[in-house]
Amino acid sequence: MKNQNERLLQINEDYAEKYGFHYPEEAVHRTKKDSGLTEAVVREISKIKNEPQWMLDKRLQALKWFEKKAMPTWGADLSHINFQNITYYLKPTEGQGRTWEEVPENIKKTFDRLGIPEAEKRFLGGVGAQYESESVYHKLQESLEKQGVVFLSMDDAVKQYPEIVKKYFGTIVPASDNKFAALNTACWSGGSFIYVPKGVKVTKPLQAYFRINAKNMGQFERTLIITDEGAEVFYEEGCTAPIYSTDSLHAAVVELVALKNSKLRYTTIQNWSSNVYNLVTKRAHAYENAVVEWIDLNLGSKITMKYPSVFLLEPHAKADILSIAFAGKGQHQDAGGKALHLAPHTTSRIISKSICKDGGRTSYRGLVEIVKGATDTASSVKCDALILDEKSRSDTYPTMKINEEDSTISHEAYVGKIGEEQLFYLRSRGFSESEATAMIVLGFIADVTKELPAEYSLELNNLIRLEMEGGVG
Amino acid sequence: MLEIKNLHASVEGKEILKGVTLTVKDGEVHALLGPNGSGKSTLSYIIAGHPKYTVTKGEIRLNGKDVLKMKPEERALEGAFLAFQYPMEIQGVNVFNFLFQMAKTRQKKLSPVQFRKQVEATCVELGFDKQFLDRELNVGFSGGEKKRAEVLQLMLANPSLAILDETDSGLDADALKTVAKALQTLRKPGFSALVITHYARLLNYLEPDVVHVMKDGKVVMSGGASIAHEIEKHGYKAIEAQEAKK
């Protein structure tokens, strides 16, 4: 039997069995494939959702940006994405369950296999489950509802909280930001909407799970989270998909607003199958003395491009961006973080750890910007890469734009290979080669994993076995 | 017990060991001396199974088993332990967790609480501050701290063959005494040691049964502890002169 460290290195070797399964496609409505993204498709999505005019207008405007914006060529190779051959909207079932019994059998089976209802019972304050384009289950604990916490699918929020949505939607990530933000805004469906009222601290994490089941699927969920003054919330998201020989596209937009004195932690465990392009724009606005934490774990996908950002808008706002990326065979993880210091006394910390093996590729891409007048600011960046074999590759692209002298900046970068000497040292202690490798890898990511709460989320416990589960296996 | 017969080995095509023959019997402590570049560290690496070296001729037996066919980890579990001259820094790996996992490679059922007690007691014996147990393995350790950490690992591994590669360098006189005293407690049947040292200092505390002198890839002289004292007084030149006379 393998020990826990060794299993880490076999990360996703059992993907096919654990996550790569699929059930027959179910659709009560789907947009036509092979037509690409047209105005007709956008209008059709809006119509089936029975949306107000203002949202349709946003979509149509975004479509123009999508057509106008060039494909980004500065990062991973996106030249093989075929926008013609994507299902832009697929509604698997009518309505949305408030209990798992209300969810159609095959879809429920999927989430059972992924362990979501179980996790909900054990430690979550609320769960949203999205299947293809729509949310199929949404539930918030009653005690939280009573405190005024709102946790809905984005579609429901448009109808139930139009004023809040109108106020923030597209203001943190405008459709014009980049081609994929435009794409998302034009054909978004599903995603989470969370509002935590003043002073309310949500102690149990809220979780959303995104599942793609269909082939050639495009999933474009849209998430907006607002923590009001002094509020606190931990949000987690996970995602997986079946393994197909053709590609799928996931292009989400996530907007966070952390108002004065609030704290917002957003954790992602991205584990798409290796035929999914994952091109996501995530950005937060942090107001006075607010804390925004992005914890980003990228394990799966064919190509990921994602750089969670925090705009530190007011004094004493704080950003923490921690990430781990694994790239195996055929994978390119192009990830990192951005912190923009736009006010005095703001602080940021970015720690990125990447590991590549079997020909995988990791790129760190990050930005720290300090504008003139943002005095007494501090930022530290640490981006480390570990390359496990000769076939794999890692690059680092850090950018610093510092226009204020009264700031403290530190930047550390390390790119290393597992050395023969280190391996021999550990093997001479009785560890097998793979145990030794795993020990070095786990040690390498320790300064991120030690920041994570022990009982974190399903995937984290399953994929990276922390000491708490020691002895299993 | 360790038996080395006519061992030839090379690295990158260059022959480093040119016929080493040496036997350390059960319960014995042998010292291996010799000038820089004589092949002492290479010999220790080869016994432990470093993949960089190629053995071209000869044999090594540990407790009667052919070691050359074994992987480094198999040799470790057979009872060999090499205390490195330059221990590796392993980032992010907590010393205590490392020791615990290492112990578990040898003993499946192990209580962390009991083990912690054992480790802390050994730390006291070695004069090794137990706060090091919460540090990352060898990261930022001074030369002397690294050496003590090696001996700590050695004592916990409870090997049948300990190879100490210049454990004395980097330790001050007091530390050397403490470490040597701790090592003395290991001397009993079922334990043998090969102590490699450039200086004879350590041997003042750890009386070897046999002293070997290596030069240019061969053991050129073997004998009692007096050889070590001779070298300490007069250097290797004196030994060479003695050899020449013969």
C-alpha cells in the first residue's frame, strides 16, 4: 500500500474513475451547436431565463466586446479553441432543488459520487451545485438565512436582488476587460451570489460545486460576493468534468466586494479534466481595513489562465493570494496573482508554488502595482517552482510597477529541480524514491498548505493528504 | 557486520576506489583515516548506495547479504546508516515529522507520543536543543547543528552499521565530547561502526578497535589505535615513511 505522501504524487492518476465519469446528457433546453456565439444565441439564453431588459442589454454589449477583443497571445497557447464547436447553454433540468431528493436521479448520482451531500452534512453552511449551465441545487442553512445572509444562484439574484446586482455586476470585472470576460458576460449562466449583511460572520464555509457532464460544453458561471461592513465569509468552489477526447471551455467571471472591515476568503480547488480550457477572470475590490484572501489550487484542466487580483482601494486593506499549481502530462498552468495598491497603508502578500512533471508546464505570472501616493504600503511576493523531470518546464513572469517610494517590497523567486543528492539523502534514511520525491514536494508547498484550515474541503482532503489523516492507507 | 572485498569503483569514468578490502566485525568500531581525496567519503557513499558511483569490481556484504544488489533504501532498512558529511537541507519538512516517518519505515506501529518522548530524551543526551524538532530539516542549521541532527537520526535509526563521515568536523571540543559519549552508548553486540575522520580528534573519545589508513583509493595500513595517535602527532607523512621502510 502506498503511504500518504506517495499518493500525492499520483495526484489525479485515478481521475478517470473518481471524476472522469459521465452520465447520458440530459437537456430540457440547449442552444444550437456549430453556430458559434451569435446574437441569436445570446438573446435565446436571456429569453429562456426570462431576464429583465437591463441584463439583456449588458449581454449584447458584452457580445460586441467579445467580437472586438483579440485572443490573448501573451500567455498559454489558446489557438486550438474552436468557438464554433461549443454548446453555449445547456439546461439539464427544470427548476432547482432545495433538497437533494428534488434533483433528477443521474445528476444527484453525480454529486453523490463527488461526495457533495456528505460534505454538506458534515461541515458546510450552504451548498450550490451547478450542472452544465444551470444551478440544480441550492441550500443555505436556516440559521444563516435568518441572519440575512443571501446565498443564491446568480440567476435567482437577478430576479430577487436586482438593485444589488445592478450596482456591482460588471463593475469589478467589466466586459471590456478581456475577451473571456466579454464572453462570460454575454452568455453567463449560473454561478453564486452571496451577500453577507453588516457584522454577520459566517463561520461555516459556503461551497459551490461546478460540474460539466456534456461534451464540447461551455460553462460560463458568474459569481458575485459582497461582504458588508464587518462581515465575514469563507467561500469554496470545486469543479470536475468527464474525460473526453474533445475540448470543453470554462470561462468564469468572479467579482468580490469586501466593504469596510470585512473579511472574504475565496478558495478554489480547480480539478477539471485534461480536456478543459479554464480561462477565468477573478478580481476583488477591498475597501478600508478589509481583508481579501484568494486561495487557489490548480490541479486539473488542459490550460488554465487565471490571476486572482485584489484592488486595494482604501487605507489598511489587505490582500493575501496563495496558490499551488500542478501541471502533469499535456497541462499548462499559467497562473499567479495581482495586487494593486491604490491607497496608503495597504499590504499584500502573494505566495505561489508550482510543480510540473511528465512534460507539464507551469508559468507564474504576477503583478504588484503601487501608485503614487499609496504611502506606507508593503508587498511581498514569493513564487517558487519545482520541476520534477527533464521533460517539464516552468517560467516566471513577475511584474512590479512601483511608483511610490514609501513602500516596502520584497520579491523572492526560486526555480529548482529535485536533486539527486536530496533524493539520495532521503533514500539513505529508508524512504523509497517515490516517498522521498513526495516528501520533497510536500515540503516545497508547505508554506501554503500550513495556512489552510485543517478540515478544508472535500478535494483538499482527498487530493492532498494532510497530516491529520496520517496513517490512512 | 561489514565485509568489503577488493572494491573498485568509479565516477564519470574515473576510478576512485582501487581495491579496498576491509572487514568490520560485529560489535567493533573502526576508524578510517586518510588525507583529502583518498576515497574515504566515496567509500561511505558506495556502501550506502549512491547512484552516482559505479562499482566495477569486488563486493560489499552487510550482515552476510550482498549489498550491491540493493537500493539505498533497502540497505538502510537492512541496518546501514550514513551520517553525512554535508547533510541536505529539505525545505518545509518538519524535523520531528521526518524522524517519525523515518522510524515508521522500520517499525510500522509507533505511537507519536511515545516516540516524541524517545526523541526528546535522545536530544538531551546529545545536547541538542529540542526546539530544533520544530524546524525544517537542516534548513538554516549551522555546521555543528547539522552534525548533531545527523547523530540524532543515527541514534533513532538504531542501525547495525553506522558510517560516520567526518561527523567531528564542525563540532567544537565540548560538542564533540557529548556526541562521542552518546555514540559510546550504542556500542554493543549487533552494532558496528565505521568512523571516517580527517583528524584523529574524535578518536580520543571514541576508542576504535581498529584504525585503517586510506590513500589513493586503497587501504594502505590497518592496526591499533596507536596509528591514529601517530598521525595526530606527525601527520600522514610519518605513516608514509613507515610504510616505505617496510
